Amino acid sequence: MFSEEHQLADLLNQFNTTADTGQNRLVYSEQWLHNQKTLILLGQKYGAKATVDDYGNVSLEFPGQEATLPIATGSHMDTVRQGGRYDGLYGVIGGFCAIQKVYQQGSLPKKPLRLISFSEEEGSRFPAAFTGSKHYTGQQQQVAALVDETGITFAQARENAIKQLQAMPDVRRQRAPLPANFTELHIEQGPRLSQAHQSIGLVTGIVAQNRYNVTVHGQANHAGTTPMAQRQDAIATASRLMASLYDLVDKSSNSLTFTIGEIRVSPNVSNVIAESCTFTIDCREESDERLATFLSAMNKVIKQFDNVTIEQTLHVPATLLSQALRKQNAEIATQMKFPFRELFSGAGHDSQIMSTVVPTTMIFVPSKSGISHAPAEYTKMSDLLIGVALLTASLSAQANEA
């Protein structure tokens, strides 16, 4: 039998590195591959049938009394660069612990249970996010030719990693059929639960999200001999453009978030005027309509600047999650005397993709000071265990209802 709840800490430690610089489990990397292999072996040890699809999504199927569609839970295995210990992994490991607790209750649940470890959600290695859950749900993607910073293509990285997973003993190569529904356990990645001293968040919906690469084109030239008035300085233009965009954000709705998170300069030499400056934009809104209004205004600002190109790399519409599943979880949380609040998620999640094909819900636990996507990401073990306890009760109720 699976041991006591404190094993959650041991498993989280087992699947995380101890690097002070954070977690760097980029999709198809060696650390990512090691963790997916370890998860498969762990599931098989406790009686799961393992499948791995051609994008590296791992599905662990645990039996039920009836041959019906399974009740699923899980999250993603990848991280951002220098990421935290809980983002994604908590939903995978916490989901595993919850499933084992269901089986400790006695008889088999009526319906099978499935744990899903999605291959990629973050978009950190290649400029595309949610590739795991999009493949899982059958969405078409044009990602094979995408290149990481070392020149390796998505297709090359994927092939090398997936063949190793699918070669493991008793692993089936298959895109698992869709489950009956999906519940994702996750840290909030924001300050609301922590500030309200509440242990549980029940997610009503997830924000719309767009990402872009903006490139300002200039002319490389000598830093000491080129008069200021005759320069085509990509950094000078980019800095003015960024300032104009932030001015626009200040005039927009309070629910909008706007981030310039990555800046790349070429040739990036101290005594050479920049030939190009590329920066990323991440903008999110609870409303598709308000996001569209902002994006229209943003494009007008960008068009005021010469020699600027913009490329959209991600669009995910705002998503409302299952009201029925959220109501059921609210009733269970009330019975278990877990204080909770309902909230909208400002971060994107695999649930956003899963909700397009099956009823989907999310359970949040607090993030200390709202910090996430950073090594300082932290959630108290007591809150982590409360999340697992609620997920356990929720999965049990779903798996045994008529």
C-alpha cells in the first residue's frame, strides 16, 4: 500500500533538483526525460498501465470496476528556466498521491482513474506553449521546425526523447483516449489565496493570452565614429517603443497584464550600434473582448515606428471551466471544513486546453507572497496536503458516482 501523506514531500524532492538556480526541466531535456521515466516506473510499481504518445505525454491508468472512461487528473512535467519546485510537478505528484489514497479506501472505484503528465506547457525551450495538451486533445500544430537556442529543432528533440520513453518495458505507444473529465491541482502562482489566508481556490476560468516577438531593425555601425543624428540604432528605437507600450498599458483595464520578458540584441557588442533588437510581449485578460481592444491599440502604437516587425507566437482564448465540477468541489471543501474562494486564473494551464474537449476544473493552493516561475516559489506543506486531500475526495466522488 502507498505510505502516509508525508511521502508527498519525499516525492517532490525526488523529482526536483537541488540547484539554487531553480528547476530547468525544459521539454525533452535530460532532466525532463529522467522525470518522465521515473514517473512511469513509479506508476507501474503501483499497478498502473503506462502509455506514452508521440509528444511524450505520459498516462498512467489505474483500474476500476467498470470498463468506462477514466476520471483524470494531472499537470505538466516541464518548467520555465530557473523555475520553482511546485509549478506543474505538484499537480503530477499530488495527483499520484490522491489516486493512491482513493485505492486505500477499500474496494476498487467504479470508474478507472488516470494520471496525466503532460510533456510541455510553458513554452520555454521552443516558442510554442501547451504542445503536450494540444497533442493530447488532437489539435493540429505546426511546431516540428521550431528551433531552440542551440539550433536543435522541436522534431529532433522530440524524437530523441520519445523513443527512449516508448522503449521502456511494458509501455504502450499510444495517444490515450480522452477521459470522462479532468481535474488539475496547481499552486495559484499569485497572491490572492496567500493574502486571504485561504487554503483552497476553486477556479472559475482562465485568462485569454497572446504572445508576440517584436523586432526592431537598425544598422550596425561603429559606436565611436557614427554621429548620433545619423544612427539607425535598434535599441534606441526599441526603448522608445517599449515606453510607449507601457504608457498604453497604464490607460487600459485593471485586469490586463502586460510583460516584456525577454530582450535579445544583435550583435550585442559594447562598441557596436545594435543592428536589431527583439523583445517578447505577453499580454493577458479575463475577457476576449477587452484583450482584442488592447491588441488593436497596441498594433497602432507599433505602426507609428519604422522598421518594426511583429510575429504572434501564441493565442489562447479566455476559458470558463466546468461549473458542475466546481460546485461539487465547493460542496466537498465545505464538508471538509477547508476555507476556499472562487477565482479567475491569471496564468495559463493545460486545463485551458483540456476544457475544449472534456469537463475540466482546477484546484489551487496558495503561493507564498504570490511568487512563481522563480526559485523562491514556495507553498507550505500543510497547504499542499490540503490540496491533495480535496483532490482525493473529489476523485473518489467522481469515480464512484452513478
